[in-house]
Amino acid sequence: MAFMRVLVVEDDPTIASFVVKGLQQAGFAVDHAADGERGLTLATSEPYQVAIVDLMLPGRDGLSVIEALRRRNINTPVLILSAKRSVDDRVKGLQRGGDDYLTKPFAFPELLARVQALIRRASAGTIEPTRMTVGDLELDVLSRQVTRGGHRIELRPREFALLEYLMRNAGKVVSKTMVMSHIWGFSFDPRTNVVDVLVHRLREKIDKDFPVKLLHTVRGIGCVLKVE
Amino acid sequence: MARGSFLRDTLGYRLAVWYAGLFVGSSVFVIGLTYFLLSASLEQRDREIVLSSLAKYTQEYRQGGLAALNRVISADRLTLDERLLVRVLGRRAEAIFYNMPADWDEFDLRDVEAPQAPGTVSWARLRGRRSGAVMDVASFRMSDGTRLQVGKSSENRAELLVRFRTIVLLVLLSVVLVGVTGGALFTYASLQPIRDLSTAVRTILQTGRMSARVPTRNTDDALDELSVLFNTLLDRIDSLIGAMRGSLDNVAHDLRTPMTRLRSIAETALHSEQRPEALREALADCLEESERVVAMLDTLMDISEAETGTMKLHLEPVRLADLVRETVELYADLAEEKNVTVTTNVPVELSVVADRSRLRQVLANLMDNAVKYTPPGGRMGIEGHRTADGVTLSVQDTGIGIPATELPRVWERLYRGDQSRSERGLGLGLSLVRAIVQAHGGRVEVSSEPGVGSTFTVTLSSRPVK
């Protein structure tokens, strides 16, 4: 992957440092602006693959930063961060030139996944692999076959979908909300954790009979598929 | 404020001027007409007196000559208070007889000495030289060429009219007075509702208290109706503000418990010397707890919005069978895990106009409960039915059931029955279900028997109220 630059425009120092550090660990080069004016200056002078923009900013607010960018024909994908969660606010953000919308509070893996999705979308033409491997676990998207250490594993459609999702995001933590919307298309969180049940079932099939565990739960955040 | 009172004054001023103008104008017209008619009829009466006297004196003169005429006139002067000019002109217009009140000398009698055809009566009007009075003189020429003239000055009726004018002036003055004060009072009285309205609005704006109301009179006129409508509007705003303030208080209160829990986890971890793994656990607990706080906040906001009518519903036709299939799919694994059989019986043609994702939330919450509280080996069923004006959707389970004493309370926010405390949950699911269903203009009911199971039935109208 080429060297990726991300701009974070966020006035809250705690959230900003949380996002900046997380993105740096994920291999991005990150610039931070604490207000809208500075953010706009950076976004217009430097090439970024993605800009993460908070809506409530001192001075120039996030929406106006995005509008100013779009007026200058700068098409850097923008991920809006906001504490406003209503549908109308989301729609407004996207209509004014935002590319995605994430409500505060958020789990970092979700932010990361969305940033990566925006980059993928911008660099169109990237072909997603149809065969993926994590450790001795293999998945073939076309033949819908899963093997571990050469042993064939039978998965149900939803389990297969979850495994495919986890393998595409191998090594990255995937939040319950992400699984929920990816597998069922549900955007809200029913209290009983149906995600836990699905993860549990998948783990039974891919990990139970093997000494090396691949599917790990990260408490309070979600789960991750990786070789420890 | 200034603008309001300016408008009011202008309107009041205009109304008062119109009222007084109309009142005074019509009075002036009526009085003027009376004056004219009176003056005309007085003139008519004078002429009749002159004519009848002329006839009488002519007859006396014919029968008894000048002497008889003289006698009659002397007698008349004593008995009648009418003063008259009586003149007899000879053939060559020389005065044979002349009788006129002394103060009438301002009239020039030569003007009525012109020749005249015999047997006719002719009228002439003489104008006084000093006063503005006039004298009408009637002449009769007899067959012998003698002319008898009788005249009467307008001084009498002028005097009467002067007196009448004084009276009329007094009357007019009082009419104007009555008109203006009446106009002012009338305007003041009829603008009272508007003033009341302004007062109420001003009170609310200045004090911020919504309790001010516009007094109404039950007169059913337009202004009274406006007052009543305005009061209704205020009532509605008042109750909305009350509800929002109430839900804000509730949210603040409800968030304190999980926040306290969050704090205590963090404090406990901070104050104890623990291994890194234990601290990790505490942090994960914090994370989960904060997730609960956010979920709770979101749900409470949803409930508040739905209850106060501010929830935005994106209404569209929703096929119930699709909705049920999607939701059952969500819980399929969970039900299988718990060995709960799920059956659905929803006719394909059933559909409602509703907010799809909100309705899915309703169904998911009901199914969530059903799966949660049904022991392994149990069953749950979802059925859809058409009713007279809509559809019902019921979620039935063979779960632990709800005791009769707890049934009415299941809709309360954060209420958790004795049996449900052991399960994870916020205690907000059913409140949200009811709030969303009611926001759609529908209703939700529960029937339950402990140990046998519960049935939740959602009734929605085909045409939502909104």
C-alpha cells in the first residue's frame, strides 16, 4: 500500500489524539488541525487521501469547510464525525459534500474501516481477492469453500459471510455494529447480542478442534481474526 | 411592542373616526332634512294665512266697502296675533286703504303696484332693506279695477327657525359628543380581545411563563374564536414543553445510574494495586458500560421524540411479511441456539404505511423479549391479521410470562419485572415499542399468563394518523 496521508480536523484534544494515534498505528501519516480555518488551509495545500472532519468546530464549522473544499474542486473523500445522530443531520452532511458519516461516540475499528472504505472507493479498480488465507485457514469466495489445515469446514451462509468479512479485515478489530450492518443490514443495536451468537457459532466451527485459535474477542470493542 | 400598540392605535383610531363620522353625518342629514321641511311648511302656512285673509277681506270689501274692511281689520288686530299688510289700491294704483305694522317699513311696496289682469291672484316677494326678511304679498284684482293686497313678513317664521336652529345646534353638539365618545368606547370595547391577546403574548414573552391565557367571552364571534384558538395553541405548546422538560429530567436521572457504575469501575481499578490483566478487564468493563450509556441515551431520545411527536417518520408502504422475514432472520441463530421454534404466519398481501426501520425496531424488540424469556424447547409465533381498518401483528411466546400485577407496568421506562432482572437489557425496549407504535397512530397490547406465555399485539391503521 502506498503512503497514505489523512487529515484530522477535530477540536477536542482527547478525541483528536485518540484518532491520530490510532491512524498512525494503522500506518497512516496523519496531520491534525484543531479548527476549521487551519483544516481548510491544510486540506487545500496538501494532498490527502482522506479528511476526517468534525462538524462542531471553533470558528469555521465542519460543513462550511467541506463546502469550501468542494467549491474549490478538491474532491478529497471526507468522513464526517459528529455528535448529531438524527437522520436529517446525516443527510445534510452527505448532501453538503461529505462522503460518509460517523456518529460520536464511536469505536476506533469502525472509524478505521470507514476510512479504508473511502480510500478503496476513491482508488477504483482495486480487485478484491477471491482467495484469502489467515494462518492455516483458507477461504475461497467463488467456490464458497473453507478449509483449515486441509480439513473442509461446512459453514452456513451467515457464518460464511461473517468469516469473509473478518478475513477481508484480517488483523483489524471489527465492531459489533459493523458486523450487524454488514451481515443483516440493521443500523440499530437490538439489546440481545445476536452478533455474539453468530461469532460464537463461527468460532465453534473454525477454532474448536484446533490448538491455535484465530478468532479473538476484544472485550468492549468487537472481534478480530488473526494469528497471535 | 411599539409596533403592536401603533397598529392597535391606528386601527382603533380609524374605527372610532368611522363610527363617529357615520353617526354625526347621518344625524346632520336627518336634522337638516327636518329643518328644510319645517321651513317649507312654515312658509306654506304663511301663504295659506295670507290667502284666506285675502279672500275674507275681499268679501268684506265687496259687501261693506272700506268701512267694513276697516272694521274687520281692527277686530282682527285684537283677536289674531298674526300681523298682516292690507292695502287697497284704486284703479290708478292709488292707495285707498293702507294698514301695515310700523316696523315693516323696510319693504318697498311700490314693487307690487304693477298692473294685473282682473279676477286673478298674483304673488310677489318683497325683500326687506334692513333685515334678511322677506314679505310675500298676494294681490287680487276685482272686477271694478280695485286691487286688494294682503302680505305677511317672514319675520315670525324666521324667529321660529332661529329658535329651532339653536335647538338643533345643541342637539347636534350632543350628537357629536355621543358619536365621538360612543365611537371611542365602541372601538375600545371591540378591540378588547385583541388587547387581551397582546397582553397574553407580552406576558409570555416577558416572563417566559406559559400560564398566561386570553380571557374569552363565549360570544362565538371571530375575535372570540381567535382567542379560543390562541388558548388552544398555548395549551398545546405548554404540554409539549412540559413533556420535553419531563423527558429531559428523566434522561438526566436515568443516565446517573450507569454513569455512577462507570465511575465506580474506574475508581476501583485506580485505587487498587492490580495486575495489568485485571486493569485491562476494568477498562473493558468501562467500555461496555459506556456503550450501554450511549445505547440508553439513544433509546431515551427515541422514546422522547416519539412521545412528544417530534420523531420524524419516513412513511412508506411496508410489506409486513418482508419485515417479519428480515427480523426472524436476525434472531434465527439465537432461537436455534436456545432451541426455540419460530413460526410465522403473515399473509403476503398485508401492508401498512409506516416508517420501515422504526417498525423493524418495534418487531425486533418484541422478538428480542420473546426469545429472551422463552425457555429452551419453547415456541414463539408471529402472526399477522387484517382488521376492519388496518392490521394486527402479534408476537406470541411460550415463555415465563408476566404476573398480572406487573402487566400494566411493563411499558414504563426502566421498569424491570422481578423475573427480567437477571437478563441483560435496558428496561427501555417496550417503552420504545409503545412510543413508536403510538407515534404511528397505532396501539400495542399485552396479555400474559405466568408459566404459559405472553402475547404482544400491535394494531396499526392502514391510514396512519399523521
